[in-house]
Amino acid sequence: MNRNTETPPPSTEKKQQFVDYIKSLLDMKQEKENDYQTIDLIKADVDFRGTKLWVLICAIFIASLGLNVNSTAVIIGAMLISPLMGPIIGFGLGLGILDFELVKRSLRNLGLATLFSILTATAFFFISPIGQEQSELLARTQPTIYDVLIAFFGGAAGIIAGSTKSKGNVIPGVAIATALMPPLCTAGFGLGTGQLTYFFGAFYLYIINSVFIALATFLIVRLLKFPRKVFLNKQREQKVRRLITVIAICTIAPSIYLSYRLFRNNLLEENAHRYVREVVGVIPNTQVIREQFSKEAGRNQIEVVLIGSTVSAEQIDSLRMKLPSYGLSGVELAVKQGFGYEQEETDVNELKNVLLKDLYDNSDKIIRNQQRQIDSLSQQLNFYNRFASMEREIDQELRVIFPAVGSAKLVPSAGVAQGRDSVLLVVVRPKGRMSQSDMNKLSSWMATRTKTKTVRLIIDNNHK
């Protein structure tokens, strides 16, 4: 009995080849370093003592100075030399390969590095003569969902790069992106200046970064199937597995909660800004000069300050009724308006700031438009100057190539100057009569020489 073997159609075969090609592009194991060498390198980077601890202290001083003088470049430099990533990556690796000793060692060294960092920053800001909060410092006091994503993908990039043969420049980039150093310095600022709100906000950001870097490391280690620690004693192996599982759950569970909480807060803030812009901001004859979304004692509130025509209580009630349609159920709306005797007073300084900001924005927009016009005119002027210079060169070349031509003048149109396809006029003054063949050759040569698509010759026989 004969069996016919069916060959797959060409389209199916091409699809499979394409899928295989994509898989080969995304295969992380192609350049993978020996797993045991990678583990040894990460373990060696976990401990903090001697010169490494002094490098950390110096990095903290540099980052604190950068926050103090509001210098982004100095802060980036401090993050580049900071060795804080080592124990966090080690912790995630320990969880992934069931190495309980590495987990303990990483946590111990991370705690030590954190303590030294905060104490160093606290001492610096305690004696620093500059006690004013700068924008770089304030940016490290309120974690957002974006910090979670940056920390997670930064940690994933770090362990992926660390497990390859080339290594590359990924680790310094991860240190900058995940920003472990500035939150610790900001926490020290909070302690040094007695502002505990800054301390808790910045330390919360540091915990988030550390947890999600470790979580990403743990997941990538499992994905790349690093060899797990082998135990001769099966009872100890079971005990370690249980401990590692408990620690992993204790790390992952808060991560999920923190992600949800930050995502919800960010979503509420975005909805609040959109609500003010689309609902409150379109009230006729009024202007929103300030909006603020705050959360205190579990109460969410949108506070807006208005100037212009008085908004009645009925209108305010109507505004409040639209809150649920923007996902703001349970959020309170507080409206402050006017300068009248019967109304709440508005901060005059705040009004001045808003007016100055509007003036600055309008002036900046005018300046940008004027700069664009100047740039456009400068570009056209340079183009015309280029043709003037080219005209002198062409005039000399014409005497050799076309002896019948006395001179030629280039007249570029506005379209040519602006880079559009247009016509270049060439006014030719011949010495004598030119044949049609000579004019065709001259036109082709001129188009090639000037790099213009269309050249139109104008023969001037009326010159003296």
C-alpha cells in the first residue's frame, strides 16, 4: 500500500522560516556567558567593605552636592560611580537559584549600604548652608508608576547584560535610569533638615526601585534557567526552598500592591487634570489660575482657584455631578474664586505668578515663531549667496566650455531657495548668434552644474 507524503505549501514554509528568524533574533542564550562565571561575578559584587564602602560614601557626597546645587550632571556622575546595584542584583539572583546564603548576604550588605548612605547624606545636609529644596530634590519625593516600570525594566536589562559575554555599557545606564542614589540622599535631606515627609517619600521610592530591580532579576534568572544550588541534605533543601518561597512571595506581593496603588494614584491625578481642563476650564468668563490634586487622611480633593465672573453654587453643584464620569467618584471639589468682599480672598502673589507665567509662555511662543522666521530667511539668504558665489565660478567655466557665450547670470526663484522643485532662470548674453543645439547643450550643462531640476535660458541679445 503506497502512502503519499504531503509537503507543506510554500506559504506555510515561509511563515515557519519567518517565525524561526524572529526567534533567533530574540534568543537571549546566543551570547550567554557561562552561568557559573556570571554567578561568581555577581557574588563578588555583593559585599560592601573597604574601598567599595568609601566609594559609596564619596558617591553619596557627590549626589548630595548635586541635589543641593540642582545640578543634573553632578547627580548623573554620582549614579555612575555608585556600587549600590550589586547587593540588589545578588538578592534577586539568590532567590532565583535557591541560594539562601547569597540572599542573606545580599540583604545584610544592602542594609549596611543603605544605612551608610542615609547617615552620610544626613550629615552633609545637616551642616550644608543651603537648605532650600531644589527641583532635582523634590522630584525624588513622590514615587509614580513610571518609577516602578523604570526599575523593573532597568533591573531586567542589568541581569541580561550581566549574563552575556560582551557585558557592554548597560550596567552604568541601569544605574542612571533606576536612580538608587538620589532618593537616599533626599531621605538624608529630610532627616538633616527635620522634614520627615521628604524622608518617607524618598525612602519609599528607594524601596520601590530596589524591590522591582530584584524582582526583575529573579524572573530573568528563572527565564534563563540558571543552575540552582545543589543540596546533599534533602531536608535542608526542602527547608531552603520553603524559606526562598516565603521571601519571594514577600517580595512579589508588596510589588503587586505598590504597583496597583501607584497606578491608581497616577490615574486619579491624570483624570483630575483632564476634568479641570475639560469641565472647569471651559466655564465662560472665568480663568483657572491654580489647580491641585491632594490626598489627605484617605480623602481625595481637587482644589481650583478661579478669577473672573462668579460661579454660582448651582453651577458648582453641576460641576461636582460630572466628577464620576471622569472616574473621580468620591473625590471632593473645592472651588475658590473672586476678589469680592463676600467671597474668599485669592492669593495676590499666586495671581501674579500665573499672569507672569502666561506672559512668559506667550512671549516664548512669539520668540520661537520669530526665530523660525529668522532661520527660514537666513536659509534663503544663504541659498542666494551660494548662487552668487556659483555664478562667479560658472562665468569662468563658460568662457572655456562655451566660447560663444559672453556671460551668464543666475536668477533663482523663491521655490528653488526654499528647496522646492522649481525653475532656475539663466540670463545668457552671447557673443554672437547661438544655435538651438548650443542652447540645449548649455541648458543641460547648467542643470547638471547647478543641481537644479529645470533650467530656463533667457537669451539677452540687447546688451551693448
